[in-house]
Amino acid sequence: MPYIPHTPEELQEMLSVIGVSSLEDLFADIQNDMRPKSFNLPEGKSESELTAYFENMAGKNKTDFINFLGAGYYDHYIPKAVDALSQRGEFLTSYTPYQPEVSQGTLQSIFEYQTAACRLLDMDCANASLFDVGNALFEAGMMSVRHTRKHTWIVDEAINPIWRKMLATYSANQNVRLVIIPHKNGISDKSALINAIDDNTAAIMVQNPNFFGAIDDYTEVFAKAKEHKALSVISVYPVMQAVLKTPGEMGADIAVAEGQSLGLPLSFGGPYLGMMACKKELVRQMPGRIVGKTNDLNGKEGFVLTLQAREQHIRRAKATSNICSNQGLCALRSIIHMALLGPEGLKRTAETSMYLARVLADKVTKLPHVSLLNAAPYGNEFAVQLPKNADEIAGKMAELGFLCGFPAGQYYQGMENVLLLACTEKNTEEQIDKLVNALGGLL
């Protein structure tokens, strides 16, 4: 443990040994407005005191809400085996495995994750992995720029607004132009998307189900993009992929997804997992780590990082992203989760969530002046029009113990009375009745 001076004399003696006269001299190379404001720090605490302090702080958080909140992040059940297996010591070293001969376990887990991602999204190749789906959308857009040498992205306004904000932030200093196509009452305007595509388009970006929960088929849109040699990018909800038409079936070039719903808990905003898969001809443009299976000189099966040299990640503006470290652990949890559930388990999860959403929709729309936002088909999430401000209603419902949904007016003008509700397999019909009764009392 380092020695800490207890008196001004001791401190001055230590400073003189290293040839400076004051603590401020240690920060001479840092401009004034970026220096520490003060070194007058509170007294340190012992381990037990510190633990008690944070336990007291954590105890102030209310955690027993009945949850119907979605908007891109979902409270699905995570089997206990996911924690038990992902926390084994063998998996705790998450640094990029540049030396395959000592990283076979890590490399194989990434390879299995990539395989599962390709099967789920019905695409040729996948990486592992990106920070979150907003990051993945941006990287898909940059793949389109590199591949097409064009610089316009056509973006559906019905893409999650949080992810669109991330897309705009990441691309702010890039040579790209974002064209936002307005939605129609929570439904993607496919005619407008098609009409916006021209010979300057690098990529068309859509989401299925979209932010409002509406399900659609973008095959026609993607075909139009192909005519103009633009890439088609779709963001999907991975659990719903067990029952919906896949990106591959629609003709997408790149599919991205938020992997949080596959084995990652909701935890104050992360960590999340950006899933990405693409057609084979685009794989050399794909960022992140890509693991391949091969045979050594003795014919023994092995796993290696492939198609990318380490040096390509340090080529400044010409580099693709090298996103790694903690995301390897998130990808590991995701593949364990998918392997435990399997195709049938994922399908049951999706169908149960969809069934409960329909029970909720049926009961909540029986309340006076409450109606579905539109008549589009939906999965486990849908939007309703309330007779009052949805943000105010959500706040009052939280006081009653409910996370009743996401107020769309936070991001969409003119939709202040629209509330987005979601169900997962963790919800029950009893919880739905409690929610509807409480909501009815407020309305």
C-alpha cells in the first residue's frame, strides 16, 4: 500500500524529492480549465463503512415496479444457468484473443455466437460485436459508404428515436447526409421510403417491429434499393425473429439488433450488445471481430480471428471499428441464452409475449377514450392514444408502482397523448388487470 503523507511537512518533503514545489506543479502540462478544482477531499472510509454507505444509497431505489415498459429494451426472463456459466473463471479474461493458440475457448464461444446470430437473422456472416444497436446502425451505414462510395442514408422516422439520435451523433463529423422519412401515425411510410431512394443513396434504414411496435414487410423497399445499388439495413428485435419474416427473407444486406433481450439484464442502461450480420460479399467491410474455424497442419480443428489484421484497427480515418473487451462477455451471455432456449424456446417466448400483449390491448382499449394508435399488426408491443398527456399519466402510474409504458411525446411532436406498452413472458394476466384498473382510475 503506498505511503500517504499526514502533515504539510511530509508532503513538502515528498514534493522536493521529485523536484517540484507544490501539488499544482504536477499539473503544469494541463490547461487551467481542465485541472482539478480542489484537493480538499472527504476523509476516506473503511471497506465496511463504504459497503454500508452504498447499501443505504441502493436501498433508496424502488425496484418492485410492475413493468410494461419496452421501447427497445425488454425485461425477458434470463435462465440462472446464464449467470452460472458466464461467470466461470475461464471466461473472465475478455481481451481480444490475438494469440489463437492460447485463446481457443474464447474464440470458439465467439464463433458459436456468430453462428447463432446468422441463423437467427438469416444472414451469411456475423461479427462479435458492437456496443449496442445504435452503434451497429452507424457501422452499417459506414459499411454502405465504403461499399457504394455514396453518402446519403435514407432513415425511417419510425426507427427508435434513441437509436436515431445515436446515429446522428456518430455521423455528425462524417461525410454523410441523413434523410429522415416521416412515419404515418406510427406506421412506416413505405411509399415515401421507396420514392426517396435514388442513385445517390448509400443505404436505406428501417426497423421491424418499428418503435411503435408495428410489424411490416420491407421486401419491396429493399428491392428498390437494390435497383439503385444501395444497401438495405434493417434493425430487428431478436426475440421476435423466432416468429417474424427474417431480414434474409426480405432481401436485407445488413441486419442489426439490440442483443439485450438475449440474456442481458436491464441494469441502469447497460451493458448492451450490438448484433450485426450481413451478406457474404460485405464481410470485408464489417467492423469488429470475426472468428473463423479452420484446421492446423496436423488436421486438428481450431479457431482464429480471420479476414482482418490487427493493424487495420489503428489506421485512423481508414480503420474500421475494433469493438471488443466487455462486449465479448455480452456476446457470451447471448449465445448461452440462445443455446439454452433453442429455436422452440425462443418461439415460445415470442408467442407468450405476443399473447399477453393482445390481452393487454383488448382490456386497455375498453377504457373510455383509449384506442390503438393504428390498425397495423404488432408483436409484443403496441401504442395507444390516451385522452390525457401520456408523460403525466406515466409519472402518476410510477407512484402507484407501475412502469406503464413509454410516452411517445418525449421524442415525437404531436404525440403527447400516445403511450407505448410492451409485454414479455414475465408479465401475467393478473398484472395486466392491476395495470388496467389503475390506469382506468387515473383516466
